[in-house]
Amino acid sequence: MKVTVRYFARYRSLVGKSEEEIEVPDGITVRELIEILKERHPVLKNEVFAEEDDLADVNVSRNGRYVRFDEVLRDGDVIALFPPVSGG
Amino acid sequence: MLSERELERYDRQIMIFGVEGQEKLKGSKVAVVGVGGLGSPVAYYLAAAGIGTILLIDEQTPELSNLNRQILHWEEDIGKNPKPLSAKWKLERFNSDIKIETFVGRLTEENIDEVLDGVDVIVDCLDNFETRFLLDDYAHRKRVPLVHGAVEGTFGQVTTVVPGITKSLREIFPNAGKKEGKFPILGATAGVVASIQVLEVIKLLTGLGEPLLNKLLIVDLAFNTFDVVELK
């Protein structure tokens, strides 16, 4: 199946593009997608990027809705990854 | 009741939400927690809008490297006037019809109930999640709306937490908070995010439009993107 991944803020700069469509195995979870993205863009491994749920410093939305890492993806989903910022 | 002078001063915005809306702003007390990059323009626009009482909270004194974004602090304030007092001096001269209260110090579990007593809306202009979660807990305990904003570089985020209606900051950002220290930031970025926060306050107080309830606005001003993520 195919999903579209959108990168926000720091991730966009690191990956060098705002979005890409990628082919992934059917029925993978958000967590598995993130593993695929780390392989695809090793630069993301240097971020605190979904090592495990309680450490992950990444927020994920699926088709415009906030999701947890165990959510299962479907063909055509649009997944957005954004780092929470904390400055004031 | 608004005076003749206030009716004239706020004429252009009374066209948006009426005299009734303006009276609501006048009758409200809003806390600005953190009087830095976000807090400066937030306090400035709250004062411009005629919020009756603004409470400024910060424990720091301005430094030279703050001035690229913290526009209520000037060269003469560096190392001298704590941020709430520096800001109060200007805001009182800008709008003498409103009241500026200050708390110079850090919010803690021990003092937060006393410091924020009577506040109608809290604006989060902090630079760390540790204190944000303290505000979040207070907001839920006392049922006070909290307008969250944060910035870094050319991006920022805004959402409004209303206890009983929306998720809490802890639920939205469960793992944030480890980062500390120096971060890149441009004054204009803080200005954009701060302006959106002030609109959230005005929407909450007057009933205008739809606040960002259970919605997280994410902006990247380098790439001209404004995205709203549904949080529920």
C-alpha cells in the first residue's frame, strides 16, 4: 500500500522535503512506519525519534487527526510528523 | 460601563464584537506567564485590545540577547528591571485605562493558587514544558482556559486548553520537556504566534469565532504553511 508522509518544522529541514509518497507493507502501524522512515532517512535517527512510546519526541497525525503509535495505517493515508517546540 | 474615551479608542474593534464584547474584555483578567519573546507581543496586544487587568509573571531580567524578540524590553532595562516591571512601565503609558499587575518570581506548586487567583484566561508564553505542565494542572484544577503557544526558529504551535472540553497539555505533549537552554528564534516568528494567542483570548472572552479547541495549529513561516491537526 501507499502512504503519504508529511514532514514539519525541523523534520522538513532534515529530510529536505515537505512530503513524499512511499510504498509500505499492508497494515503496518505508525511505529513501524517510523522505523521505515529512519532507514530511509538516517538523519532522523539522530533525533529522539520514536525509540519507544515514552521517549518519543515526535507527534504524529493520520489524515489530520492526532494518533498513537500503535494505530494501524491504511492505503492512501496521509501521515504528518511534527516535533513539539517548546520555546517562548 | 465604557467611558466616551474608551468607546472612541476601541471603535474599530467594537465594530467586530460590539460594545458588549468590549465590556467583557474590560471586565476580564488575563495572566501572561513568561514576559519574553511570546509574552511581550501578547501583553502588548492584550493591552491594545483593552483587557481590563493584565497580570505579568516572570522571574528574569532582560539580557542583550533577548532584544531581538522581547520587544517590551529596551536597552535601558538590561540587567536592571525585571521583565514584568519593564513591561508594566511601557504598557501603563500605552494604555492608562487598564490595570497591569506583576509577579516577579517563578511559579511553583506552592504559590500558583495565590498568584493566579481570579484570572479568567491564562496565556502560556513560557520556554519550558516543566512549568507549562504546572499551568496545565492548575488550569484543570481550577477550570480556567489556557492558551498554549510555543516557538522555535521559524515555526510555532498554538492550541487552547479548556478543562472538561479539550485534552490537557500533558495528553497532547506527553514527552516534551527535556529540552533546555538556547534555542534559535526570530522576533517576527514570536510575533505571529503571539498574535494568534491573543486572538484565542479574545475569542474565548467575547465568543467570537471558534478557538483552537482540540486543534493544534502548526505554522512554519519559512515555508508558508499553516496546518491544523485535530486532537480528538
